[in-house]
Amino acid sequence: MPEKIFTIPINEAFEKESGCPFCALRERLEEQTLSYTLGAAMMEPDVRASMNAAGFCRGHLAALHSMKNKLSLGLILESHLDELIAALSPEPSGGKKGVFSRGRGDEPDAADSIGKFSESCYICRRIGDTEKRYLSNAVWLWSSDAAFREKLKSRSFFCLTHFSALLKTGKAELKAAEYAGLYSAMTALERKYLSSLRSSVTQFNTSFDHRSSDKPLSPEARSALDDIRAALR
């Protein structure tokens, strides 16, 4: 069953946003999650425990640090540091101290536990979980709502990440005929946009040739490299 709490922002993004609608949804979700992390989450013990266990990636830690509520961040990091210190087991796996010892055993030690922290992020995980729900609900809307199908077909493009993610979700969740329709619509609009970008980039590149110095650049050619950054992310 669809979750209306997700279908509402999806429809709004597909109606209002000029670029990739899922990028707009993700950016909004990231802002909300950062605010929640230093706000209401502080009062929820289970959420704090999740933060302590997961930690934060470099990018999101920097984003939290740039926000105003420094006390909340300090309290979160204080308890997270306790988790890190506890993970620094005093003995290597298997309790072998000798440099040339073999058979260290299968028990995890700091090599594993600290590595786990370096690869996880509470905010990334929370955003990723919600983003999966957005994709699943968008696929459901495609299968059940003719108006949404027209909204999708009228999009200018999807970034490559969300283009692939939406098709993968559709492939997993839709009937064959429904997926074929989604695939046809998505690839048609993406091919049209990428071909247009290709033409604009060619015009931009050609402008550096002295033989084209007197030819004015179109607005599309002037913004081509910036437009590619949005499309290929």
C-alpha cells in the first residue's frame, strides 16, 4: 500500500521542480534530517542510541557543525566518543600479542569495529531509507495514477542516479507491461535531454575555435557544463 505522507511531496516535486524531482526531494529531506538530528532527536533515547552506533560521515558532520545548535552537537558527539572508545579493544583478535603470531581467531577487534564506524552515517542511512520509500511510491503512482504518468513524461530529465534507481524499483515492483511503459517513457525523455546537452556542449567547445569567434553562444551552450553537473550526478 502507498504511504500518502510520501505521495504528497512526490506529486509536488513533479509539479514544481524544474530539474530532477528526486534530487529536490533528497535535498529537502537532507535539510529536514539535519535539523531533526540537532532538535527533536535529542529527546529520543532510541534515536540517540542509533546515532551513537552509526556516527556521521565527513560531509554530514561538517553540515551539523555549520549549524547553530552547538550544544546539541556537543552532547551527541560526547556519547558517540564513548562508543568509539569502547570499540578500542585492548587486545588484537585471538589475544595474540607476538608480531609473528598466527591463528588470530575470528573474533572482531578494533580493526573491524572502528572500520564499521568509518563506513556508516546516521543521516545517510535515514535519508536513504526514506528515499527508497519515495521511489517505491513513485512507482506505485505510475501504475495507478494517469495524471502522475503525464507528469513524469513531461519531465525534462532525471539525474543518472535517480534515473537508474527509479527504473530498478519499477523493475522489482511492477508487472512486466507496467515496467515496459515506465522504461519507455523514462528512456525517451532522458535520451532527448542528453542529446540536447550533447549538442550544447559541442557548440560550447566549437566556440573556442577561432573560426567560430564571431558566432554568439546560445544560452544553452553557455550553461552546458553546469547543466551536465546536475544531470550526471
